Amino acid sequence: MSKGLTINEAAIEVLKKYGKPISADTIYQGISQDKLYVFKAKQPKNVLLSQLRRHCINLDFPSASPIKYFLAYPKNLYGLAVWNKQDAHVPSSSSVESLPEETIQKAHKDHIERIRDELRSRILTNNPAFFERLVIKLLIAMGYGGSDPENAFHTGRPGDGGIDGIINEDKLGLEKIYLQAKRYADSRSVHREEIQQFAGAMNTVKKGVFITTSEFSDTARTCAQQHEKQIRLIDGRDLTELMTNYRIGVQIEKTFDILTIDNNFFTTDDLW
């Protein structure tokens, strides 16, 4: 008869009993021997392993739980999240063998980072006018102007006063968003003075977006935050993240499905 514990609670009881990191197999054997939990799944060890890893403080992946009970060690060992103070070494995620789904997720994350770096490099090799049109297209894709390209206008030209684009939030153009785009290399940041000039060029318009391929100085960010106008800052990292999220300058080459076991399917006799 089960003691009415959850899988995690049962695993904790076994780990307390051993007092040291042990394998998932040993944890499973301890749970079964002490009848702490009754597994109804056809692959009970896989279910236990999934629960252990989802609740490890040094493992982070999209399906991981924010609630942590365990600590993953090399050689597929697991211990309690609360370790002895004299244990100065906490295993890093890089020293712990990963499940296939974790490997895929990490590879995908690295792939996206590489694509974002390449996006920024391609932007810097184009001319400023291309970048100005790009940011207008991005904001339309994000839903500004009702996602209607006819509500957006490219105004960037010599003597434009710092306004590179305008988006009408309504059909009559009663509410506008002014845009400024600065195609800067890493060595050049956007400073407070440029934010002030942009705010001045906005005249009576109250909303503005300042986008750069580089970074904003701390004083520039403070200026935007404290200004009476609503000025949103988008730096190079934010820019490429938005571009990949809204599929600007990228296309889907191939997709992969990451499958997980439907535990409910295997715990019912009524499949119809």
C-alpha cells in the first residue's frame, strides 16, 4: 500500500535515507521496496527520471519546473537540493549528462543565438536607409498601426530632424508613433544627447521608439525613462530577438517535434 506521497516526496524520502547522491535506479528501487509510491506507467523509471531532472536546481531547460528539490551530479547521480555546508562543490549543468531533449533544446538555443549575431552583421553591411525601412517593417509585424503597412511611412532623409519613420496608430492618423533608427557598430553607443534630440524632434507627438544596432548608455536609458514623452529603447540584442520572434529577415528552414510521454494515456484502461 502506497503511503500517499507524490513521486517527488517519495524520492526525497529515499534520498534522506541514503544521505548521499544515488542513481535514479536506486531511488526507484527504494521507492518500490518501501512502497512509498505506486507507479502506474509502463515505463516507471523514465517517469521518475523525468521528475528528478525537472526539479533539479542546476538543470535549466524549457520544460523544467521552477520548484526545485534535487541536485544533479555527474555519472547520473541525484541528491537533495539542500546539501551539507562543508560540501563546497555544486555540480554545474555542464558536468551532468543531459537527456536527449535537453541536448536538442540547448542546440536550438545556440542556433538562435548564432542567427541573431548573423542578422546584426547583415544589418551593419547594409545602408542606413535599409535599416530604417527594416525597423518600420518590424513594428508593423509586432502589431503597431494595426499591422497595416499603409499606416507606416519611411521619412528618413538628410535634415529629417531625427525622425526616420512614422506609424499611425489609427486610420485618421490622430495618434502617431515616431521612429528613429541608428545603425551603429559596437564601438559606438547611443548617448543622452541623442535621446534628447529625438524627443525634441517629436514635437507634440508623445510616443517614440529609438532603435539601434549597438547599445544605449546608462544616461540615455535614464533620460528615456524620466522623460515626459513615452520613449521606448530597443538595443541591438532586443532588435535581433524581436526579428527572430516575428520572422523578419529569417525564414523557417525545418521544424522538429520534441515528444514527451503522455502519462495519462498509460494510466487508464479506457482507451476509447
